[in-house]
Amino acid sequence: MLNVDLHCHSNISDGILSPSAVAVRAKANGVDVWALTDHDEIRGIPEARAAALELGLQFVTGVEISITWGAQTIHIVGLHIDETNQELVQGLAETRGGRERRARDMAAQLAAAGIPDAFEGALKHVGNPDLISRTHFARHLVDIGICADTHEVFRRYLVEGKPGYVPHRWASLAQAVKWILGAGGIAVVAHPGRYHLNDVALGAFFDEFKQLGGTAIEVNTGSHSPDQYTEYAKIAIAYGFLGSRGSDFHSPGESRVDLGALPPLPPGVVPVWHDWSLENA
């Protein structure tokens, strides 16, 4: 059975390792098919592709697009995209816009809570200045001893109702799916179990996603508990969605699940890669 990991990040967005270093780790962990899916950014793809080719790792182009739906931030992964598609390139550039302003507002809130100079501290962790994010602030707060790890940071800060939370208006669901499909890709809902949507809202979201041309959801992901693997397998089957598998790896020691370490998709779920031309499929 192929070890497929279709969701992870490099230092082009909010990961720690370079795209080539992520490829090396994926290969060392026994991954057979790998996608780099940086947030709203595709500039790591050439390096990732070259490293995968050298390692004999089957590579899939990818991106994770931030959207706003129902006043929440939700992520849509695009797989098998043409990263040179101009509508996608322009859409991602527009989505990245405004991150610095948001980051400065986050820093101002943290300063009011007694944590000064957070913007400058976060910048020390940024590989791509266009993509400063909450994760970079979280790493800074760990560095200066405010919290023991990034998971504690997100419990105490940077989320709705806590100091440092600043909402951002991202792309719409329709825009993200249109960009992905226009680039020849497959639209996948990332870690659906992470969103604070009740059953009615989640159903409405999935209905809209499917109507727009979305075809898959992540079932096994580092952001889901084992119980949620089963829960979202049932949802995938009920909606006729394909199932994806991805660790959502960001860095060693920080991510809940390492590259390639997830269990296989539950029985009955049709893998998103079921009709791809893959070796040893």
C-alpha cells in the first residue's frame, strides 16, 4: 500500500524546513507520494519538485488556500495544480495581501496584554515576509518563555476571544475552488474537523463546496483525532467525496503527526489518488 502524504508546509509559508529538506524527511519516513501545500504560496514547488525527483519520490503540486466562510477562516487544498496558471498566481498574491497589516494589529494587541515587540520577534521566524502568520507569533512567544509550546500559545492567545486575535478577510470559497479547477487541480477541504461549525453549517458548507466543483475532503490528517478519521470517512462516503490523507506537518517536534505517519484511510473511502498514474498503486 502506498504511503501518501498530501498536506505539509515548508519555510516558504509557516513551516521550519526548506522545501528540499521536507522532501528528504518525507523520503526518510517512507512516504511514496508527497505534496507540498504551503499557505497561499506556490514558490516552493520548483525546489520541492527537483528534490523529489532526485530522491525518487513521487511529487504532487499543491497549495493550501485561506478562505473566509461564515465569518470563519477555512482552508482549501489544491492538488495537481498547474502552478504557472496566471489566475491562480494572481489570486494567491491578492490573498497574501494584507498579512503585514494584520500582523501589526496582532502585535499591538499583544503589547496591550503585556507582550511588547511581538512583531519584530515573529519576523525572526519568517522565511517568507509575505506570509507572516499566527504560527510565527506563536514560535516567538515560546522563545521568550510566555508559553511552553505553540499549542499552549494557541490556547491562550491568537484565537478568537484571546489577545492577539485579528480576523482577516480571505478569498471566498467560490474563488478558491475556481482558481484550483482553473489550474487543472482537485479541490480538497483541509482538516474539516478543525472548524467550529455545527452540523447544519457544516452540511451547508459541504453542499456549497460540492456544487462549486469540490470533490474531496481530508479524512486522515494530523489535525484529526482517530475518532474523527471514522467520522469524516462516513461524511466522505455520504457526500460522495474522495478522501485525502495528509500530516499537516510544519516542523519536527512541533507537529502532532510526522510526515507519512498517519494510518491508512478507513475502509470504504475512495482515495483522492485512486485514478492517478502512480508507481506501485
